[in-house]
Amino acid sequence: MGVIPLAVSAGDRVEMKKPHPCGSAVFTVLRIGMDFKLKCDKCGHEVTLPRKKAEKNIRKILE
Ligand SMILES: [Zn+2]
């Protein structure tokens, strides 16, 4: 409830509220489904987050 649906699609680059341990907050969206699969732009590490958590964590969608 109260969560604004985000128009995120695979291939988008997003800025997260919580940065990756490597210091970069920018991730590329690899896959969207029950989980979001994101790849850190700086170190290339891939992370999988539950959809709700990922949506809450996205600050903005980059061009
Ligand atoms: Zn990283």
C-alpha cells in the first residue's frame, strides 16, 4: 500500500538510495520479475532483490 509503481524496465540504469559497498549507487536493471536483478555499474557485481525492496530502494531512473 502506498507504493508508487515504477516504470522500470530491463536495461534501465537506476540510482539506488542505498549504495553498493563499492561506493556506486548506480545500477543497471538486468531482469524484472518477482525479483529485480541489478548489476552494479562500478564493480559489475550482480545482486538480486525482492521486487518490493528494490522498488523502495530506487531513488530515480536515469536516462
Ligand atoms: Zn559495486
